[in-house]
Amino acid sequence: MQKPLECTDTKTMFRGLINGDYKENPIWWGIEPGDTVSRYSLFVNEQTKSWTLIQFDEKMACVLGAGEKSTQLFNGPRI
């Protein structure tokens, strides 16, 4: 599967996801093994069910995927 990446500076990406049209908040963070610089995060709006998965470092963030109809599979305690 190939698709173009949408990237911008990390601060702009976070502000846009949290305060922009979609009002998504980070619900998960992760680090790829062996990569100490880049991180991954999943942003979700629990009311509208929109979601965005990004990869980012201190300077740049890229959207890896985005969509609608997110479903939370685990309803246990939040970390």
C-alpha cells in the first residue's frame, strides 16, 4: 500500500488535532523498538469517533492514517 504523507511541524500538528475541527485527544503513545527519536500517537474524538494516527519527533509530525467510526475494544482502567 502506498499513499502520500501529510507532514508539518509537531507543535502545529498537535494544536490542529486537539484544537482544530476534529477536537481529537491523544489516547495512546508508543515508541518503535530501536528508534529512540520518533514516537507514535493515536488521537481520538470519543464523541464523533474520528481518529488520527501520527508519527512524530521533536520537530516534525506526519499523519499515517485517519478515519471515522473508531471503536474502543478495551474498557478497563485507563493508564
